[in-house]
Amino acid sequence: LAKTTQPISMDSYEGQEVNITCSHNNIATNDYITWYQQFPSQGPRFIIQGYKTKVTNEVASLFIPADRKSSTLSLPRVSLSDTAVYYCLVYKRDDKIIFGKGTRLHILP
Amino acid sequence: EPEVTQTPSHQVTQMGQEVILRCVPISNHLYFYWYRQILGQKVEFLVSFYNNEISEKSEIFDDQFSVERPDGSNFTLKIRSTKLEDSAMYFCASRATRGWDTGELFFGEGSRLTVL
């Protein structure tokens, strides 16, 4: 499995756009990228997934450059309720999902 | 919206006792998982289950652990003889299908196990 590296923590303010970048230098051709969110004492929740270029849904955007060695999760106009841990995961098709340590995002008023 | 449900939400047990954690995955899902999270640490994969058998398990999932899907709806995790270090939040998850676009696991709210 490709190793992922992301910031341990980030702070931002309400209404700002937040970008969390994850590096996965040894990503393989058949690996995919997904991001999860976890609130305290709750199970992780799927946010978005992609293989290359840009993916957007109602919650976030995921930017993946051509070399796929990194990915950036973009959260538009965050609110206090976006305070959570965000996990960048690289997985192979049909394989288990392995979580890393994640990024603790703290939104300030 | 369909959801994964887990019971109990919290269980306190004495070391050496057997514990069964129960999960009801989303009804049309085919792939089932158990993860655990020790307080303040990362979410750890325990086991995956498909077609009534274990498809993969981690080093944590030793002989003290077992999983079962006894009746087509419940998915259980049994810990035969609990140890203090088994204290954690246990999450059940399910996935609809396999394929490139199936990074989406649906997690339950968790069962907190406290071993005294």
C-alpha cells in the first residue's frame, strides 16, 4: 500500500476555503485515492474519491495532478461543524481500506 | 438514508470475559468490515468478510477474535477472552460492491468496549 503523508493539524476560520494536501509518492497505477472525515466518537464518513484530475461533489473537491503523487482536498467556506479529522487514503481496487493518522482540522470562529 | 447500526453502544466487561459486538450492515451490501480505534489513535483494520468467509485479516485479528454472519442480516465480532488492551471503539462498516469506484465504506456509530 502506498504510504500517505498529510499535515498533523491545521487551523482555519469560518467562511474560508480549506485545502488539505496529502502526498503519496509511491502510488501505483492501480491505486485510487479517497478521503474520509471523522468526528469525535463517531465512525469515519466518506467524503470523496478519485483517480486523476478533479472530482467535485456537494461537499468537497479533490484535485489530483497528472503525476498523482499528491492530492488536495478542498473544503469551500468551512463552518465550525467542519472541525474533524480528515484522512487521505490510497487503496487498490477490491482491497481493504487502511487509515493513517489523518489531519486534525480546527475551525475557529 | 440507509445506515449501519451497531449494538451495544457501550459495553463494560471484566478481563477474560467473552464479548460479542453486533452490527446490522446496510441491507444490499455484500462486503463487511470490522475496524477498531483505541482512544486518541488511528482507525485500525481488523477483518473483512465476503460471501460468508473472511477475505482478509490483520495481525491484530488473532485467535481470540472471530466474526460471523449468523442470519443474513447481523454481522458479529466475538472476542473470546478480553484483555485490557482490547479496550477501544469498534466500528463495523459495509460496502455495496467491489470495483474502482468503491472506496466508499459506510461506518456504524461504533461500540465502545471497556475492559476492566
